[in-house]
Amino acid sequence: MRQVINISLPPKTVTAVKKAVKEGNFISTSEFFRSLLRDWQEGKLLNNLDESRRAIKAGKGKVLNSLKDLR
């Protein structure tokens, strides 16, 4: 089930969002913000992956041999 979240934006930002939608980059204002959220979530995942890789490289990570090791 979807929920509505209202946000307040400065006029220049509103203009930029409306322009992106009008130019056809996004179907709607909602899709614009959903895209931003997907990119943000993907960035968080990539940062976590990079941190894990650095930990493994530094010898502080744990190598998993099976899914059971996650428990």
C-alpha cells in the first residue's frame, strides 16, 4: 500500500523538478522522487560493499563459506 508524503521545496528546486518531468525524463513528479530514492538506496548498498571489501582486505572481514555462516 502506498502512502503520501508531502515535502516543501524552494522555488528553484520545484522549477528544476517540473522541467525534468516536462522534458520527458520522468513520467511524473512522484517518479522523479522515486528515482532519487532508488539511487540513494543503491549508493548506500555500494558504500556498504566497499566497506566490506576494505575490511576483508585489511584482514578484519569474515569469509562466509555458506549461508549458514550468516546466522
